[in-house]
Amino acid sequence: MTWLYLLAAIALFAAPLASPLPGASAVGELIRSLAEQTQVPNLVSGVILQTRLFDTVAEVVVFTLASIGVKLVLSGQPGHQQIRGLEDPPSQVLCELGSTIAALVAAELALRGHLSPGGGFAAGVAGGTAIGLQLISGGAARSERLFVRYRADLLEKGAVLGFLLVALLALLGMTPGAGSFGELLSGGWIPLLNVFVALKVTLGSWAMVQRLVRYCGLL
């Protein structure tokens, strides 16, 4: 029976190889069509935030539910009174340097992700990485104070609501001017949606990592 399962698995993975790849002309026509429709050089951002925007709305909702789930699961556990971090000065400096670079990359990807490789999700990952490096380098207490002071949980919810509102306008066909191809303010709602996604993923990652550190510790 094991051999039968193995043959079925091989057939399943080999089946796509039997189909011929589409011709270069057909792919080129598809790329030109997407570029004309979205008016942005980064076709991935155009597909995610325009032609398949409904799917992206569901992904943002799923990420929000995951953040809420982490809060509910950890809320009943006792928090750590003291959180240890890295105590080696060179390691702390490297983590803080990496955090600064990741934060700058996050801003770049969020603002210009529709013009170059990147986008809101990639920017959110970079932003979450910056926060994680700060926590590892011994800034857990400072990070929690900033989280509470600036009400990052409310900002996260605001980013979700902003994204859903703009997505609704886009799905209803209410879009601003597309702008000139390749410019910063082009692609309709795509740049603004990128920023909202970046904020949502960054703040959601901050909230989840902050709670994990508070209840589970770092080291």
C-alpha cells in the first residue's frame, strides 16, 4: 500500500510537467494587460491590491483574528516580572543596527512598494523584524511603555478599519485618478492600501510579540 501512495504522490507532482508552458507572447500580453489595468510597475502589488483585492481583504481579516487569538490565549497566564535580554554589548549594538535598517526598509517598502519589489506585507514583516530585534537587544520594557503610551492596539484597529474602508471604495469602483505610470502617486488606491497593510502587519506583529515576551519571556 505504501508503494501505491508513493506512486500517487509522484504522479501528482509530475502532472504539471506534462502540460506545456504558455508561450512567451501570451505571457507578455498578460503582463501588458495587468500593467495597463493597475498602472504600477510592481504587478504583484497590482494583483494583490486591485485584481484580487477581495482575497487580500480576507487575508487581513485572518491576520487580525490571529492577533486576537494570541491575546485571548495568553491573557490567562501570569506575566514575567523581569524580562531578560541580550547582555553582550556588541550583540546589542548589532541588533539595534539591524533594527534601524529593518525600520528604514519597512518605510521604503510601504511607500514605494508599488514601484519596486516590495509592498505592504513585506513592509510589515520588516517592521515586525525591527521591533523583534529591539526586544531581543534588551528593550522589552521600553517597547512595552511605548506600546501603551501610543495605544498601538488602537492604531492597529484603525489601520484595519482604514484598509477595509478604502478596499470597499475600490471594490465599488470609486477610485482616484490612476496617475502617470511609474510615479509615486499612481495606481489609484494601491499606494494607500500598501501603507495600511504595512501598518496593520507591523502593529499586529508588535502586539503579538509583545504579549509573547510578556507572558513567555525571551531567554
